Amino acid sequence: MEPNIFKTADIKSTQKRRLLLLLLQKQQRPMTAEDLYEKAKLLVSINLSTVYRNLNTLTEKGVLSRTIRQNGKAYYTFISHVHCHRLICTSCNDIISVESCPLGELQETLEQETGYQILEHSLEFKGICPECRSKK
């Protein structure tokens, strides 16, 4: 975990916040508050409302991003300031990271056309995974 995350975000570094970030970084995939709670409670004394409170603070301060999926659940990811690409199954919510980046040329063009310095980007494709398709 980057040592200055909390200082940069101007929030207090607590054991529970550090644990939530560590869990998100270790999983390298979006997780719900409930997922994080189930993993965190095995390691420290914590309740679900504390997880939600900390996730909200970390999201407000730009440390995490929150995405609401079709299932109505909020998924949290650590903002690492690098781009990421994912395939998401809308049936079982499985997530696969895509390693290649097809957006490099587009990013350069956008920077030239707009004057923006693009720091990061993400791309999500939503569909149905082979396993869920075979069940139908």
C-alpha cells in the first residue's frame, strides 16, 4: 500500500481503513461492503456500519471509486491511478481483468485535442460469461 495515501487524501490513517484498502488491493477486483466485511471481520473486530462509513469516507476523498451494478449493489475499487479494463458477467457478477490496453492511441488523441493530461482511464465490458451462458 502506498504510504502517503491517507496524507494525500487528508484523512486519518486507521487500522480499519488500512485493512479495507489492503483487502481491496489484494483482491484486485471490485468488492461490495458485505464482501469486505466478511473478510475484515476474520482479522479485526469490526461491524458492517464501520465498513460502510469508512468506504464512504474513502470514496469521498478520492481513494476509492464506487460503481453501482445492475444487481443494485455498490462495488468499490482502489483508485491506483493506472488504467484498468474488465469483463463483467451481468448474471453471476464474475469479473475478469483484461491485460491489454486498446485505448493508448485514443488517449493520446484526446490529450492533443483537449489539452487535458489524462492520468488514468478504465473500461468495462458487460455481458454473460461462458459458464452462465451454458446454464441457459
